[in-house]
Amino acid sequence: MSGDDAAARLRAAADGARAGDPQAFRALVAETHETVFRLAAALVSDRDEAADVTQETYVRAWGRIGELRDGAAALGWLCRIARNVAHDRRRSWWSRIRAPLDAAAREVAPRERDPDASLAAAERGDAVRAALARLPEKHRVVLALREIEGLSYGEIAAALGVPVGTVESRLHRARAALARRLAGLREEVDG
Amino acid sequence: MTCRDARTLFSARLDGRLGPDEARALDAHLAACAACRGELARWEAAAGALRAAGPTPVPPSLAERAFRAATRAERPAPVAGFLPAGRKAALAGALAAAAVWIAALATGAAPRPAPADAGQDPIEVAVLLWTAEGER
């Protein structure tokens, strides 16, 4: 299936949804929910929370489907709603309570029995993810979308509503910042 | 190529987005520069560690769950400031009930306490007016 086919399918679904057809909206959800979920996962760093953000995104989208002016811009429009939902939830009392609880749960979760090499790799992965979590949001999100969620530059640009050139420059700065943080960690460990 | 020039190409190198000329120039620099080789190795290790876990799995029923949640919720009227027919009728009834109350109070013949019937309670009137105002 080519990218053109996918784009045509997405546009047809979005146009049908704009006309109020629930089955077209169902197709729009099917076509877009993975990208919306991956963006949400990069923004909130928790799978359950990302699923909630995704669901709330479509509730809001269907409620204001008349605001979608161009079916071809549906993915960017949905991702903009998802970013707003994620920001709203982060400001909510539940997120403020839940984040420390989740962190505490991870602290006490028993680690699988790994051979030494795997354990070292897991710890290195944890260190990298911890360093990622400390980056500024615009760097963290672009890096998570690329390296963890595996989105292409074009998909990231659509998800964030920025040009591909901005994705390139943010990715470069994010990777440089991550490398600096990891180098700093290594110096702390070695030093 | 300077070290600074070489490092501006690292991100594109990781994503395989360098043109053949840039790739050759970077390879030539890396062959001669241990510091840049070390730096690129750090970038690659960080990218590898992030990629190792793979993408966050999408919950299998998420699309259907999101669709059902969305279409269960009431869809507002598409034109802002325009009340749906049902809401208009309720507002008209409430305004009529309020007029009766005001007239009764003015003449001193206060009506008996209203039964719990939405649309005849002045508080309901206020809520409806406030809701209508908020939708404009």
C-alpha cells in the first residue's frame, strides 16, 4: 500500500467525518490512532496515560469535527488536539498525584533476573531514558518520537505541526544534549 | 572539515540522511579524528539504548474504545451561538415560567412552591440563560 493510497484513504475518512458520518469517523480513528498514541506516549511518558489522552483526543475531535476545514490536514489537526489534551491533563490534580505514585511503583518493581550483560544493558537503557526525561520538552518529544516510537521525519513534522527542517534541527540539538548529559553521567561514575 | 562541521552531520548520519558527498567527507574526518569518533559513538549508543525497548505497544482495542467513547458523547451544534431546537424550547418554557413568577410577585399573589419540574424553576431559568450565554 503506497503513501498516496494511505493519504487518499485518510482524506476520504476525514471528509466523511466532517459531513457527520460516524462510520467515516471510525475509519479516521483507525487510520490515525497509532500516530496520535505515539505522540501522546512521547508527551506523557506513560502507556495508560497515553491511551487516555488518545481516547480524549477523539472525544474532543468528534465534538468539534465541524472545525476541521480540510480533510488533508486531519492528522495535524488531531495531533494538535492531542497536545492540548496532554497539557490539560498534566495540569490536572490527577496527574500531579499519579506521577509520583507511578515513579514510586517503578522504584519497588522487582527487576527480572538477567545475566550480567543484560543487566548492564538494562541499566544503561535506564540511564539513557532518565537522561532523556530531563531534556526540555521540545527536545525530549522529538527524540522520543524518532528513536522510541520510530516515526519518520514527515510524521514527526505532522504530529508536532512544524516544518521538517525544524524536526531536523531539534533532533540534532536533542541528540547533542543527550550525549552531553550521558558524558556528564559517565564522568560522575568514573570520577 | 573541522570537528564542528563534522558534528553538525551526526544527527543526519544516524538517520541515514547524508548525501554521498557529505558521507564521504564525514568518513574522511572520522578516520583522522579520535575525538569525533568517540563523540559519534556516544550518539550511537544513546540512540541504540532508546531504540532497544522498541515503540510503546498500542493497546489492541484502543481505536474501537476511542471511537465508542467519542460517539457516545453528545456532539454540539456545529454553528457557534446557535441553540439546538430542544434547548430553544426549554429556554422559551423557562422564560414563560419566569414571567409568571415575576407577575405574581408584582401583584402580591405569589404562586405556591413550584413542583420539581425542570423549566419552571427560576434557578433553572438562570442556568439556562447562563448556558446559552456561554455558547455564544
